[in-house]
Amino acid sequence: MIIVGNTILSDDIMENFFVCDLQKCKGACCVEGDLGAPLEDEEKQKVKNIFNEVKPYLSKEGLAEIEKQGFFIKDEEGDFSTPTINNRECAYAIYDEKGILKCGMEQAFLDGKTKFRKPLSCHLYPIRVSKYEKYDALNYDQWEICSPACVNGKSLGVPIYKFLKDPLIRKYGEEWFKELEIEIEGRLKHNI
């Protein structure tokens, strides 16, 4: 395990390679799973605040589910996530002309309509964060649907933590990421 500040990262994040390959997976992570995108507490209000800017990007089915279920839902464990369409894709997901699922929130962000990119849980994927009283545990969520991303990452030589540099900085800051790089480079240099 790798310890940086108040985070503990699994070695998988350093040892495995990953670069999304949307041409092959078609955005399956926006469809598969039990729930929509997990939301942090402060993200619930942000999702509400940007809805009018995001609304034009969403499908009529997504809009109908948001109207029916709300901007987000609460699960049995008390956690919040985005609603889904028929227990499948995220209500904020949109299909592009090639049939690839993408995030309507992120598209609005990329078009300069909002300052909120998308839920951090999506931006950080395939890392999942478990919060404990004194630290966060970061683990690599290995899943068959991401096999093309693993192959792509390996061929490009991009480890998970480098692929996720921007969202890791978004979550923990630049200094934290620099510490992570120093720790990992030291381990690799000494084969730890």
C-alpha cells in the first residue's frame, strides 16, 4: 500500500495501466452497476445548481427520470447517487452519434456552460474512494467492461495514477499529487 497524507492507496493504482477506450467500451461504466454515479455531499447542490445549463444536453428519457426521481437519489445505505433510466444508464448520460455514452454534465462543462465537470466518482473512475474517520482508502475497481482500457493503457505505458492525474488533483490537490509521484517513483526505482 501507498500512504500519502491521510490517504492509503492500493498498489494496484501504481502497478496497473489504464486509458479509457470509448470506441471499444462505448461508455459502459455509465450503464453497468447497481446505481448511478455516487455523489459527494457537496456535489448534490452543485448538480441542482447546474441543471438548467445541463438540461439541453440530456435525453428525454433522462429528463423524465430526473423529474420523477429528483436530481439525485438516496440508497438503502444512506449514500446519494444520480438517478438511472430503468435501472440502467445514468439519467445524465447521453449517447453520441456513434452510440457512445457520455456525460451530459461534462459536455456542458466542456462547452463552457458550467464550472462543474461531473461527479468526482466518475472523474476518478476506475479508482473508488472509501471514506473512513481518519483517512480515505483509494482502490482500483477492476471490472471486465474496462478490459479495453487496460489493454490501451498498457500499450501506451500509462499507469492508473497518471491517467487520473487531473481528478486526483481535483480531489486532493497538487501538493498531494506531487507527494504521490515522489513516493511511487521511489518505490519503482528501488523495486519496492
